[in-house]
Amino acid sequence: MVLKDTITSHQKQPSFHRYSFDKNSEITASCLVVTGTFMSFTTTIKQRAFKFPPPPLKNLNFPFTFPQLFSSSSRSSIDEESFYTSLLEKSTHRIHLSQIHNQLYIHGLQNNGFIITKFIHVSSKLKDINYARQVFDEFPEQYVFLWNAIIKGYSMYHMLDKVVEMYSRMQRAFVSPDTFTFPHVLKACGGLPAVGYGRAVHAWIIRHGFEDDVVVQNALLSFYVKCGENYLGRIIFEGLSNRNVVSWTSIISGYAQSGQPMEALRIFRDMRGSDVKPDWIALVSVLKAYSDVEELSQGRCLHGLAIKIGHEFEPDLQIALTSLYAKCGQVIAAKSLFDRMKSENVILWNVMISGFAKNGHANEALELFTEMISRNIQPDAVTIQSSVLASAQLGSLEQAKWMDNYVDNSKFRDDLIVSTALIDMYAKCGSVESACKVFNRIAYKDVVSAMIMGYGLHGWGREAINLFNEMKDAGVRPNDVTFLGLITACSHSGLVEEGWEFFLSMKDYGVEPHQKHFAGVVDLLGRAGYLEKAHNFITVMPVEPGVSVWGALLSACKVHRRVTLGEYAAEKLFTLDPLNTGHYVQLSNLYASARMWDGVAKVRVLMKSKGLNKDLGYSNIEINGKLQTFRIGDKSHPRSDEIYKKLEWLEMRLLECGFTTDTESALHDLDEEDKEVTLCNHSERLAIACGLISTSPGTTLRITKNLRACVNCHLATKLISKFVNREIVVRDANRFHHFKDGNCSCGDYW
């Protein structure tokens, strides 16, 4: 293109000065300053006018003025391409690019493909992809390297639809792509995802003979696994003659991310047997696989490998390690890694909060959530779900209300998964009414299953059935959670026939029953005393009975004192889950209820030989938004004297009402007098006494107990609710009990 150097007429001639700039400047080139006027250049092609830029940058200092630099004498000694590409590499702002672009037009280099390709790359790196596109569109003949540059730029900023658009335009322009084109296009197809388009690109690769290029094949492999097409990705992988670390990492990641951890670990073992050493990206995927199968020992070995090869401090790897330890219950180790990172990465915070919540450390999870908010780290939906879960575990209604208020004033108010978690939270904190309020404010009732499950926890069988009927009328299709809630609600309400019918109707909706559904049916039959039917049901199950199924049968045997069948169920449990203390305690309680003290002693010896200790019973009560904990015979509370005085008063009132202590609830080989004293000091009785002296009359008392409520305390609490005129809500290990006016919501069926 020919340029006409026409200088706009002015009354005085422009003066030229060179500026000296900061010695620490990144760019040590030079720039001409024009004062007194602007120079105007008119192009003869496209009739496009360019103005000389405004006063130059402070960090540009060329060793020559532009007229000197591009005079005929100096041009022979300076390589123009090298000069401009070097200058572009050192550019840090858009205005640098504008000045260089103008000078390219002045000196007739605007059609130099090498320089313009570099210009597009630099514009992209400086986050000015629109300018890069403008320069690309102005180029008269767009070669493949120009297309690659703009496609790479869009890919760099995750503008995946633009990548696909430019590749389509490239095809229509009859420009043949090369090995540098395909990786970015396939990456875009995997990210969108655009499976069909990616397969078309694959066909183009085969048709034009790029199937042996390892970079292109790795891009294909990555595309297929990102789209969940692990089978096709595996074919690509198996066909590779030269598998590098990218190849191995892609296929391992594909299996790990798609819920196939065992296959991911098998391929990793093959990788370790090859000459290829894993990088930190591969280790992240392998750690996820170990986390999913909760293989702590192997995960620790991988941690050691990461240290050995010098990748221990990679942020993503540290997050994966934190997740491994948290998922495997090693929250102290996880917290140590978390504290070391001091990161504001929300994924890391999610891993730690979720780890605390899922391992029963509700207080720690909520403290971390509070700290996260105070540090202005924005939570995402996963953070909220984990924090709501922790609030549900805590059982504090005040905490639940705070959590609900936070969600209600955030962008997660209409998130269905978060709303489902809130319903579950309120149900587990003893307030079905609050759960209903959350349910009613949701526009799309896709969370019916959560509400039905909430009714189930509280034994509101009829309400659960009515809601299910409304659900059907509204055209909402039930799922496995819906039926689990219905079976649970019927089980806790004594609605045996209804619960059985719901179980049978699952196949009508195409819902496959799982272990929890089978356990629910065993519990349904067992609670009602149909123990032989429950056992027969287990024997004809289409799958091998799991821990939850045999646990439900053992629990029913304890209620109905069926020792022989209970022993049989216990043996199955000891085989399937030998280190679970609860199974041994349940059998011991069965023996104790039948006054078989030798059996109790045998179980204790068996537990001791396995190094197992019985979990101590405790009860929490919420007073003024704070939880206070009591154990049997506890005298550590600051108001202990007042609590025991109130307890004595309660016992006197119970005797006046004709209450007789059910000494069989003691489950110890003690004399009758000792049993009565022990039962009076049960943790929930102490919690009730504390609540009565600490709250105003009429306040509902909310108590959480880690073990199943005994018959004696259940009978006593019913009477206490009547003569103190209070509602007392107790959540034990099995369900909720709402005591009011001398009655319990369970109907004495628990």
C-alpha cells in the first residue's frame, strides 16, 4: 500500500523532540513526539485515514527518530521484522499497540504476515482480543498462521463459541487447517460441549492425514473424555504409538471425572510401569480417584510421591490432597494443609467446609463459613449446601434461621438444590412448619421429595401421603428419594399396608429400589412386629442385603426381644461391618432387655478384643441460640445445683401423677433402686431440667440425643410436657418426638 505523507497545514511547523524515560522501563525502544500539531496520513487502499497517536507513552524510548530509523541509509542495517516483533513483545498497553500499528501503515508493513501474526498474538495476551480481531479482519489475504493466531486468542479467553465460529469461517474461506489449529478447536468442542462438531473435526483430521500427530491425537483424546465419551477416548489412547504425559493424564482424568475411579487407578498403575513420569496434573486426577474410593493409605503414598518429585506446593495438588484427607475422615491433616495454603480459592474452602460437615464437625464447618464471609470470599452453591448440611447436623433452630436468612438475601434464594437442603435442615432441626414455609415459597415444586422426607423423619405419615397425591396431580414424577421418604413416614407411623404398597409401586414409575429402600421395608415390617415376614423379605431380595438391612432387622429384634433372630442378624453385621461399635451395643441391649447378662458380658469381651468402646450417650438443648450438652449423671454445668433441684421436683410431680419407673430401660445388671436413680439422671432428663430453669414459661424445649430414647424417658417426657405446659421436641437417633399435653407425635410407636 502506498502512503501519502501529507502534513496538515498549520501556521507553524511541527517540532520534533525525543523523550528520555524511566531506566526501569520494560520497553527500551524509541518514540517520536510531535508537538504543535498532529500528522495525518491517508491510505490509498480502503480509503482509511489514520491519525498519528496522541503524545507518546512514558515508557517508550527509541534510539532513533522515526525518520532516521526508516531512512534509506538506516533501513539496510536494521531488520524490520525483528525490530517490530521485538517491540511488540515488550508492549504492555493498548496504546503501545496503536502506535506500532500506525507505524506499520506509515512504513508499508501492514501486509507483512509475520508481523501481523505476532501483532494478533500480543493483542490477545494483552486481553484486547477485539483489537486482534480488527487487525485480522483488515488483512487482505488471511493465511493459516493468521487464522491460528485469532483462534488461539479466542481459546485463551475461553470464548469457545468464537473459536468454533472462526474455524467454520476458515473452512468456508478454503484455508486448510494445520496441526496448530486442531488442538484449540477440539478444546472448544470439549468445553461447550459440541460433540457432533468435534466428531466432524475428527473426520477432517483423518481425511487429511493428521492421525499420527501426537499433539492432535492428544487433543482428540481430551475432547472425547471431556464429553464423557470415555470409550472413544480409550480407542484413541490405545492407538497412540507414542504416549506422552498428556496422553496418560487425559485418559486418567476422563475416568476419574466420570465416576470410574477404579479404572483411572488401573491406568495409573500402567503409567507407573511405563517410562513416562506423572506430572502434578496427573496426580490431581489420581488423588480424586483415591478420594472417591476412600483409599487413604494409597493416597498418602501419592502425597509422598508429590513431595519426592517436587510438586507438593502446586495449588491444585494441595486442594486435591486436602480433599483426600477430608473425605477419608482425616480432618486434622486436611486442616493442616488448608492453613498452610492461606488461599482465597473458593474450591479449597468448599473442600474444608464440606469435609468438616460430612465428618460430624458441624461447629468447625460453620466457624469456617463465618470466617469465609468475614474475609469477603464469595461462596458458591457448594459452600451454601455444605453449610446448610452442617446447620442441620447441629440441630439448632436459631442457627437454621440464620442460615435461611443468609440464603434468602443472597443470589442462591431460588437455587433448587439449596432450597432442598434448607427443607432438610429445618426438618432435622425439629421445625416441620419452617420446612413447609421454604417449600411453599418455591415456585417450581421439584423439591417435593425433600418435604416428604421431612414428614417421614417426624412420623407424619398421612401428611406425607397427601403431599405425594398432590405431587402426582401436579404431574411431578417421583424419584427414589420420594419413595424412601414415603416408606420412612409409613414406618414411623405404623402404616404398614400403605408403606408396602408404595414399595411395590416403585416399578410403575421406573424407580429401582436400593439398599435404603429394602432397609426401610424391613424396618416397616419389623417395627410392627412382623419379624418373620421381614426375615423372609430379606431372603428373597434381588441384591445381597447390606449393613442397613441387617441393622434394621436387629433393631426390630431388640424392640420385640427376639434374641435368636437378633443374634443371626448381628452375626451378619459383624461380618459386613466388624468395626462398627453400634452393632455390638445393639446386640448387648437386646441381651439386657431379655435379662441375659451372660450375653451382655460376652459382647463386652468381644468389643474389648477388637479395641472398640461404646459411644457415650449425650443430649444437647438449645437455650437462647446456644447448645448445652449433658451426659448421664452430669454435674459439670455451672447451674448444676439448680438443675438437680429441678430434676427432684420433676420426679416428685411424676410420682404424684402415678408414674412408675420402667427399670428394664436401665439395661444394666443393677438392683432396682440403683436402676431408678440411673434412669432419673439420663441426659435428656437433665437437659429438660436445664431448659425449664433457663427459659420463660411456654417456651418450646428442643433437645437432640445421640442415642435412641429409652422407654422410661419417653413415658416421663410425655407427662412432663403436660404438667409444665410446654412442648418438648426430642430428636433421637431414629426420629423426632413432639411431646405436648401428655402425648407424643409418634403415638408410642418408635
